[in-house]
Amino acid sequence: MSNQPCKQHYESLLALLNRWDHAYYVLDNPEVSDAEYDAVWQEVCALEAQHPAWVTPTSPTQRVGGKAIDSFQKIEHRLKMLSLANAFSLSETCQFFARAAQELDQISATLELVSEPKLDGLAISIAYQNGVLAYAVTRGDGEVGEDVTHNIKTIKSVPLRLLTSTPPEIIEVRGEVFMPKAAFAMLNAQAEDTATRRFVNPRNAAAGTIRQMDPSIAATRALQFIPYGLGAYQGTKVFTKHSDIIAYLTTLGFKANPYSQTLLASLEALTDNYHFMAEVRDSLPMEIDGIVYKIDDLAQQITLGFNARTPKWAVARKFPAQLQHTRLDAVDFQVGRTGVITPVARLTPVFVAGVTVSSASLHNMDEIERLGVCLGDEVEIQRAGDVIPKIVRVVKHGQSRQLICMPTHCPVCNAVIERSAGQAAYRCSGGLRCAAQAVEHIIHYASRKCMNINHLGSKLVETLHAQGVLSTIADIYSLSVNDIAELEGYGEKSAQNVIAAINASKATRLATFISALGIPEIGEESAKTLAHYFKNLTALRQASAEDILQVPDIGPIMARHCVAFFANANNQTIIQLILNAGVHWVDEATEHSVEKILAGQTWVITGTLSRPRNDVKMVLESLGAKVAGSVSKKTHCVLAGEDAGSKLAKAHELAVSIIDDATFMHEFDAFFNSAVKK
Ligand code: IVH
């Protein structure tokens, strides 16, 4: 009891610090001197040391609270996080809104829009429960992202507790985390001093920071967060306009996007707005790569709805690619995973559209000929958003020009470089004996678009290859925790994470596996076509070039590469080892022959299941169900495993059918045998 007045005092100090932080970091309008701030900060720290029980996660001292994490947990978004359609010209922007207006039975010049700078960072969803920051997640694939709460809490413009006495029960605040230009310049200047790695642009620096395990790094990087919308919302406010939502978010303590405006979707208004934004762009404290136009009226947004990944009520008008002149100093020849040799231009470093560019792909020797470029020439380079910079033309011949020639031997393994008749590409003839090809092949196999083996990135593959424990893709499955734990920068726990990720990736799809094999000329799309046509791996392995030529969209070069790949004894052994290690998928034949008894239904999986979640998802999908990340009135059934939490509660609340793990596994057992097989 005697503590009470003292605790009240402590809480009033916290409120003061929060108010000052808000004034400084959100409103850019400091209320007190650094000395006054520090005095209160010290007093708070002293009180917290005396009364550890008082400290809550929303104390400003807890921004860099916990210890470093050892892996990123996956979190499902309550509502899917979408991306935006792009428009590269005024006419594309006008067309976008003309279509929307037509669907709304309205004239586009009367459609009310909001324009917002398109901040160049990364999308984050921050969830607050009863006003307290609960967790923050990256966009990921839009349905499931990674928990980066530890780093987001270090951002001073993110309130740990919303500035309201009547917070909503749940609110997901969606927005962009970015690194202001000044913070980026400082970081790279430090990198220069300490000879550490420089970041190419503020977006990469922000993304690299958010992916750190240790929050004390993010705390030094001056990231910022600006919201641009809502995800899930369970509260009492009724919003009718997007601009009302943004205004509400600023009252909760978030920063406002500078130069956001309302305008009509008329040609004149869109033209003026674009010119205005292009003019203020350089004076803004952060990088922007375009303007986002959104229909303001939420009822109209609902009427228009969404495409697969983008809303029909918003579009990103991108700024054009930027051009710069620089000198072509040298050309390196890089060896890709299929042995293709790519000439890469080494340029005198030059700053283009927020990035220092020092190299550009030249694609192949034909491109070099087409450009007529020689070493020493002054060239024009172009960069648009995250597109790899390219050389557009020669501006001026250099004084001592030197022809660019393809080497006769591979720069990595010294095997002869060959060119197949009628093809632009030169290839190293060393095959997987060439270290460059072997490493690139494994990196490709493990990559997100292929087997999606988390934690097995290019650095680790290179190291394990150099150690001699990872020579082929099949060796991935005989890696042990010890192989990895002994490497510098790794420990027991992170090694276990890699092995767990390898095991988790074993449930895949046939098309993904074909594409992961890295057959020359067979990319993601052609792998899908082949999987769809041949239905299973055995049929594809036995197919002749003539058989493969029957497949729509597969040409003779692809057919020849396929046959040669599967005829190779070494490849046959590797595939067998991979299958023996437990890699499995749903055969296309099974997928199409099973009666789609769940067609049209949406299921949600929650909690811990007695079979791998990926297998369960495959079974449901093979029966025609869609597996969604969040429960809504449209959900047909929730499959609830052990420790199911908020989704199960939501299912009860909305009276959605629920099936428990044991019942589901019993009733659907037969489908597991047919749908999930090697
Ligand atoms: S709205 C459903 N507004 O751009 C609409 N996005 O290219 C979702 N971005 O993933 C996005 N500034 O990370 C929106 N003012 C803004 C934005 C913005 C930057 C990013 C965001 C999104 C990406 C799409």
C-alpha cells in the first residue's frame, strides 16, 4: 500500500516519456531538451531497478527488451496482406480508375482518391491487443509472415501502447518500415570506417535490419514506420473512408505519410499530382519509388474487391527508371548453375535512383555485340526499382578501346567453354565437377521458389561445399547437426534449425521438385507444364524426346535437355537418394482422380497436428478445399490440433464447424496414403 503513491509517480513518468517520444519521433516537434529527457529516463530506470515487478513490456525502457532470438517464428496474418498493381504511365493510371469507375457505374472524374507517397521499405503488420503491441510480422507470402516483434519494438515511431483510453480489442496496423535517407548515409559511412559490408540502398538496409536476430542492432539503425492501412480490426469505430482510417491511426500515435492528399481521378488532377510528387521526391527524408492512389470510399473498395494478390481499388504509379552515365572498366565472366557463362560489366561506381551501381548484367555476347560496347567506353545505365541495372547504350567511345572476348576456358574449373549451334549462350563443359555450377545448383535447389529450405542460403551452401560435406543436392539430406554446428557463426541451436528446415521441406509438389532439379532450360513454368502433363516423375523419367515434344509449350531444346538429364546415371542416383531420404509430393494423377469431396470449401488449420501440417494441407487441397489463414464467416471448417488458440475461439464465436485432430486423422486416413506419397 505504501508503494502506491510511488508507483503512481513511476507511471506518470512513463506517460511523460511516451508523450515526449511521440512529440520527438512522430510529430518531429521536440517538447524538451535532451537533458530534461535523460533526467526522467534515469529516474525511471532507477525505479525499475528497485521495483522489477512494475516493469511491463510497454515501458519505453523495454524497446530493446528481450535477448536475441535464434529463429524467426511464422505467424499467420489474421487478414491476408496484399500487394499493389503497378502503373508505369499516366494513361495506365487513368485506365485503372476508368475500369474501377465503370464497375461502380460512375464517371472516373468524380471518383474520390487518396494519393500517398509509395515508401520504399518493407511491409509490416503490427498487431495490438487491447491497445498493447502484441506482435509484428513481415508480409511473407501474404498469408504467413515472420515474427519480427523484437526489432519492430525498437522503432521509436511505433507506439508500444496506443495513445487512447478506449483501444480496440484487436487492430492490425499495416505499413512500411523504412530507413530514412540520412540514417542510410550514416550507416554506410560507418561501414566504410569499420570496413564492414555496405548496403546498396535504404530498402535493403531496412530489410537487413529487420532480419537481424539481435534487437540491439535494429535499435541503433533509426528505422521508421508509417502506416498505410488496416488489417483485422475488432473495435467500435465505424470507418467510411480510407482517409478516416489514416486520421484515426495518427490519433493512436502513428506517424503520418507526408504529402498525402485527396484528389479526383481526373486526367488533370492525376497529372498535377504526379508532377508535384516528382518535384518534392528528392526533398523528402525517405526514398519513395512512386505514388499509391487509393479509392477513398470504403464501400466502393468493398464493391470492387480484389484480384488474386492485389486490390482493384488501388494502384501504384511507379516513377520511371533513372539513367546515369559511367565507364565500363572491366567484364567478369560468371558461371551459372547450368554452366551458362554470363558476362558481367564492372562499372565505375555511380549513384542511380538511390543505389550505388558498380555492376550490371550484359546477358550474353550477342547483347555485347548489339550494344557495340568495348572496355573503356562511357555507357548509359538504367535502373528501375529492384530491377537489376542494365546498360542501355554506349554514350562515348573510350580513348583506348578494348574488345570484350569470351574466354576459351572456364574461369572457375578451367574446362573448355562451348557454344551450342544456334544458341546465344556459351557453357562451361565441366558439369557438376565445376565448383561454381555445383554450388549454384545446390543454392537453386534449396531456394524459396524451389524446395524452400529455410536457413540453407547461399553462404552456408558455399561453406559446406568448401568443407566437402555438400557436393550434390542429395548430400543435403545427409547433413548432420554437427556438420553445421562446428562452422563459424553457428551453434547447436541454429544448426538444429537448418536440419529441421530440411526435414520440413520434404513435403513438396511434383512441379516444384522438377523445377528444383535444375534441368537446363526448365524453369518454374515449364516444370508446372511437365508435371501437369506427365502426372508423375516415373512417366517423365521414361519419356523420349518425341514424347516430351507433345507437351504444349515445350520446345525441342527443352525436350533434349530433359531426356539428357534423366538419362545421366549420376542424376539417376541423386534422384533416388533424394526420394529415399523422404522427399514426397502429391502426384498430379492422384490430385485429379480423387473425387473433390471438399470442392468449394474453405478450411483453416490451427494448433499442433499429429501429422505434418504440409501433408494435411496437401490432402485438403487434393480434395478440392482451399486452406486459408484466418477464420471468417465463410470458413466451412476449422481443423483444431493441440493448443489451438485464437482461431479456435473465433470459430466458436462465429459458429463455424470444428473438427479435432484425432477425428480428422481417423476420417481422412485413407487420403493420406493416396495423396501423400513418394
Ligand atoms: S497499400 C492492399 N500504400 O508497396 C494495399 N502500400 O508494391 C496494400 N507501399 O506491399 C498496400 N507505400 O509494402 C500501400 N502508401 C502505401 C505504400 C505501400 C509503400 C508498399 C507496400 C506494398 C508494396 C506494393
